[in-house]
Amino acid sequence: MAKMLNFSLKFVDIMVGIVLGLGFQWWPELHEPWQYVAFIFVYFDIVDYWIEYSPTLKKWPPKREIDVILDVAISFSLFLYIYSTQLAIIYLLGACILTKVLDYLWLLSSKVEFNPTGPDRVYIDTWLKLNLSIVIMSLALIALNYYMHLAPSLTLFVYIGGRLVIRIIASTQYKKIHYS
């Protein structure tokens, strides 16, 4: 298990570094103002996610191959998330949904395998609920965009506002800015 932990931690560290580094190559591909705002938000969102994900990965290391596959899938979804800022707003929301569904599965797997208690259980239960909230919010925004043809900047504003509110709720639930 120690080999899998070391591999997974090093691999995911490298992958997140690559995602963040490659993201800057797409800066010249952004054309609309909302895309610049989305890129900056997504960049900070990925960093925020990594600050929480890295310590929990150390606390709840992969036990099975499926756990490593989830780590790789999360890295890919983060790549897609930052890449989607140069596309339509619906793709950005879809990439967010993919990331949160994969994170939900990773948290659920960790909850089942490690049966955390105390603050660790509060953390997992909080993000299980909030990931579902983010998915529902993103699906609702996609539906609104499809039927009402909202401006991308308005959709992005609502999305960022919702995400910030959810982040504040998470921090108040486990009484820390970041869970580490």
C-alpha cells in the first residue's frame, strides 16, 4: 500500500502541476471578457481544490486500482475544466460537473474504505452534499442557458457566486478555511 500511496501522491502532484502550467498556454486563445474571468476563477478553483485534495489523499490513500483510476480521472477532469474556459460556458459547466462527480465518487470510496470519524467524517459528509449541490446548480445553469439563451457573463457570474457561497458553507461546516 505504501508504494501505491507514494505513486499516487507523486503522480497527482505532477498532474496538477501540468494542468496548471498548461492552462497558461491557452490564455492567448481567450477572446471574450467572460473567458478571462472564467480562466482566472477556474485557476483559483483548481488551486483551492488541490489544497484540500492533497492532504486528504495522504490521509486516505488509494487501496485499490480503482482509487488510482479515480485520481487519474480527477486530474483529467481538472485539465478539461481549465481547457473549457476557451469554449462555450456550457462546456465549462459540464467540466465542473464531471470534476464534482468524480470527486464525489472518490469521497464515497474513501468514506467506505476508511470509515472516518469525527472531523474527518464531517469533512467527507460536507463535500459529498456540496458536490451534489454544485452539480445540481451547474445542471440548472445549463438548462437555463439552453432554454433562455442567457449571456455567458451572467451565467458565469451566477456560477461563481454559487461556488463562493458553497465554499464558505464548506469552511464553516468543518471550521477551517482549508481542511488539512
